[in-house]
Amino acid sequence: MILNFFKVAFRNMRKYKGYTFINIVGLAVGLACVFLIYLFVQDELSYDKFYPKSKDIYRVATKVKMGERKMDGNTICAPFSPNAVADFPEVKYAVRINFWNNVLFKYEDKQFVEDKFLRTDSTFFEVFSRPFVFGDSRTALKEKNNIVLTQSTSQKYFGDANPVGKILKMSEDKLFTISGVVEDVPENSHFHYDLVGLLNLSAEEEDAWFSDYMQAYFLLQPGTNHKDLEAKFRDFTIRHMGPKLIEVLGIDIVAWEKNGNEFKYYLEPLESIYLKTTTEGQIEPVSDIKYIYIFSAIAFFILLLACVNFLNLTTARSYTRAREVGVRKVFGSNRNMLMIQFYAETFLMTLLATVISFFLVELTLPYFNEITRKNLMSPLLWQEEYLLFMGGVIAFVVLFAGSYTAISLSGFKVMSVLKGEVQKGRLGKRIRAGLVIFQFVVAIGILISAFIIKEQVNFMQEKSSDLIRNVYWWLIGQIH
């Protein structure tokens, strides 16, 4: 029985080739747009989630208010992290990171200027775990002159050979022993590095509570509520920074706060930094969660437009289908069978449109990547999440676009059809007019939204990524 429904549906599609072509191609274009936006949104939502311990990693941030001026920053002072590990049992590891740019590295006759030389603590790979191609993550940063290369950086200097134990020269006088090669950081990370070495801080720097120039990340013990840890930061600040503040300003923190000022530390979950951070001076450009909502809404409305286009063509053919329904009822078909028949036709056309949309996505993906400045790959189309999403979209289209045909046309009375009382053009005239207006309104809204988003994304991605806020030095500068 089910097979017969699809056979009849296929015959109808062959009979009305022009209608079928327009409907399938229009739907395929709409679905391709929806699937491309889905890939983009999924990539945006995936940032920093590839780290095995990502849910327990937090970045330390600061909130400062002085008079009318307010600032949120993500850079802190050097002594904060080691003291936090000592004071808070909730903090399993704390790592500081600081990038050096335009650094010349040499090996024999090869030399390159590196822009992503990351200086950090020895437990960096305990927090930001990555697979090692050569070497051991547990010992890679144990010695002060150790350096770890990413796989692509290692290939620049050494090809596919194992470089562990070889000497890499920085500038003219600094020598590093290569202790490991780690896989490249995926693109969906809020920071990237090419080389990793140890921080080499002086005793003065390790006690400089009023010089914030590096980021700090905590790996918390499993099950720790980061809000409970944040509540302890005030006492921590008073205990460690209070005496220093008195030395510099001659006033303690409590009295300083009574003058309307505010300073506090808080934690940002690693997985929310890229889309939800409110801090300034990001290591690399970030995005905004509101654009995810906007793009998702655009995808939904594009899908609606595709369904509306299907409905318009369906109502335009209502007179022809009315005669068909009348004949079928005369030969014994009931309403339920007719509804299943119309749903089968819609499903078959949607399925064909989906197949075509796969090819359209493949063809347009390079241009889409160029526009969005991403590197989305076609294998993503075969991931389980994508296939589930595709199945949901097909179900939505079949139910939404096929329901009018299935419910309305299957309800025609036999005698009304045979007597010619169903006049061509009268059925669905107002519906078609309303749907056309809806299409124009939605299309104009999408165009306006796309233009605004394009300008905003360009602004964010061209904004300088090396802006580092130095709250404490600014504070001292105001005093002097």
C-alpha cells in the first residue's frame, strides 16, 4: 500500500514536470541556505569544546569601576595564579599565558619570524590537553629552556622528521631545546599558538600585583561550583593586594571602595568566552551570541519562504487537483488515503530537493567560507548531528508545506467537484495573496539583517586583536 502511494506520487511528478521542477529546485535552494547556516552556527557554538576538560576550565577576568569609568578586562598580574593555587583547593591547575609576536627563530639555514610564541607555565598541557606527535606532554615543559612546536611549525623547520632534542635559536643568543611536537590547535579556539615555551619571570615580576599583562586560566576540581570560588576572591584580594594598595595609594581597599570605586575578579567559563565574553582586549577576535540567534532566525525564515513557495504552487493548482480528488473519491478513496497520498508526494519532492541541496552546499561551500572567513569542510555534512538536523528539516517541510494540500484538497466534496462548483482561481486566492505578501516582508527583512550582520562581522574581525588593557598601571597613572 505504502509503495503504491509513492508510485502514484512519482507518476504525478512526471505528469506535471514544470511544476515539479520549480518546486524541487526552489525547495533545494532554500534547504541549501538553511544547511549552510546550520554548519556556520554549529561551528560558532563549538569553540573551545574540543579540550577534554573544557567544562572545568575558566578564565580569570576583572571588573573595575572608578568614578564613572567602568572596565571589564581579561588580563591579570603575574602573582595571581600561583597564589590562587596555594590558597584555593578548588583550583587544580592555574596557567598564565602571554604571547610574543615578531620573534625570529632559526635552525641551521632556516629562519622564520613567528607571531604566535606562547609563554606559559609548566602545567599548560595539563589544562589545555592536546595530542602529542613527538614527546611527552607531562615532561615537555619541565626545563626552563624547553620549547614545544605545533605540527605545522615543526614541518616548516624539520619536515616530517622527529625534532625532539634539536636546538632552536631565538634571535641571536637564546637557545631552546625542542621537547615535543603537538597537534595544531583547531580553528574553533579563541586563541592559537605555534610555539610554546616557559614563562621566565624575575622575582620582581612575580610580585608585581599592579601590572596586568597576561591571561590566567584555572582548571577546577571536578564538581566545583565556580560561583562559590568567586565568592572567595574578595578576601583573597584584600589579603594579597591590600598591603600593596596601601603602599601605592596610602589607602586600604575598603576605604577605596567607599569612595564609589570597585574592583573584583570573576571567572569566565572557557566554552562561553568566544560568544559571551564582555571583556576587552581579546587575544584574537571573538563573536557574539546575538549573531547566532539572528542567523538561526534567518535560517528559519528561509525555510518558511521555501515552504510558502511550495504552498503557493499548490494552491495555484488547486482546481486541477480538485478534479483529481473527485475522480479518486468516486473510485472509493477515502479522505485518509488521499491525505497520505498528498503527504507522500510532498515527502518525495522534499527528499529529492534535499539530495540536490547536498550538491549545492558542496558547490557553494568554498564561496561561503570566503564570506564567513571560516574553513568548513564537506565531511561535516555526514556527521550524525547534521543528518539528524536534516531529518528534522525534512519532517518540518513535509508537515508544514504538505498539510494544506493533504487537509484542504482531500476535503473536497465529490458532487461539488463533478458539478463544477469548485471554480478555478477562487480556492486559495486570499491565501496566495497573503503568502506572497509574507514572502516579500520576510525577504526584505532577511536582506536588511544580512547587510547589518556583514558590517558588524567585518568590524569585529578587522578590529585590532592585540589590545591589552592595563588596569592597574592606568590606576597608578591617574594617581601620578
